[in-house]
Amino acid sequence: MIKFKDIKLPFAVITLLLANYALAQDSRPNILVVLCDDLGYNDVGFNGSKDIKTPELDKLAHGGTIFTSAYVAHPFCGPSRSAILTGRYPHFTGTAYNLFQNSSEEDADNMGVPIEETYMSKILQEAGYYTSAVGKWHLGAAPKFHPNKRGFNNFYGFLGGGTNISLNNIIKHIKNSSIKEIRILEII
């Protein structure tokens, strides 16, 4: 019969190794990229808006990094998003224009950011990060262009552009679904 006193040292060593591994994992920063289409400089509280209340974005901004003199690579949402995710100008990735509102869902039509392009999500995933995308994708609706095939572990949103995501439409959709309870999550 094995007694506790016989396994104390190996148990302590394993515990220390696991704790060291856990601490090493925590040393990497969390990364959150928030991309808002058509957002004006003064449309958020942390930039001085008195009319539009953005308390949760304000908390994130004050606890992180605010870019006050940044420019987008393109004035349209899809190409701008492509540039942020690839780190390349949209005209180099074949995305100089927005895709059609609900582009082809056929892989053969090649309506999306070319699969040869590497997204930052894929690089982060390969570095051991768990990645998620929420909201509008608008970078290709065909299966080969889906977020889950482009470096995102999770995706919750819609693939096309021009979708009406007003609060009234969201509430209407929820009322017509089988969802019984709604909880609005706040970032603390």
C-alpha cells in the first residue's frame, strides 16, 4: 500500500510544475480588437461624446490602448476589415471593394479574401491563443472563406454585409425564436 509520505515529494514537484506552466500561460496578454464600421471620432465616451453613452467601451479604452491618430486602409467596411486582419492594403489582397451584400456561397466563385492570405487570427491561433470573432464578417460567404477556416475558433455573427442589426430587429428575432431568457453581458 502506498502511503502519503511516500508520494509527497513527487506530488509537490508535479504541483510546482503545473503551477509554473499555468503562470507561464498567464504571462501572455489578452488581445481584444474592436472594429466598428462608420464610427466617428467623437462617437464614444472616451473621446468626449456627451450624446452617445459607451460605458463598457470606455472601461476597455481606459484599461488598454487608445489609438488617437490612426487611419483605416480603406473607407469601405469589408476592405478595411481585410486590411486589419491581413496587415496588407486591400488592393494587394483583391479586396479593393466591398463584396456584394450577400456574396456567393459557392467556393468556386472565389468571392472572398483569397485563402492564400494569412489573417492575424491564424497567427495568434498558431501561437496558442483561443480566437473568436463576433459580428459582421463580410469577407466571403462561401464555406472556404468562413471565419472558422480563417483562424477563428468561434464565430457568432453574419457572413454578408448590409444586414440590419438594429436592436428592434434583434428583439424581434429573439421573440420569434425558442430563446426564453436574454442576458446582456457587461465587461467588468
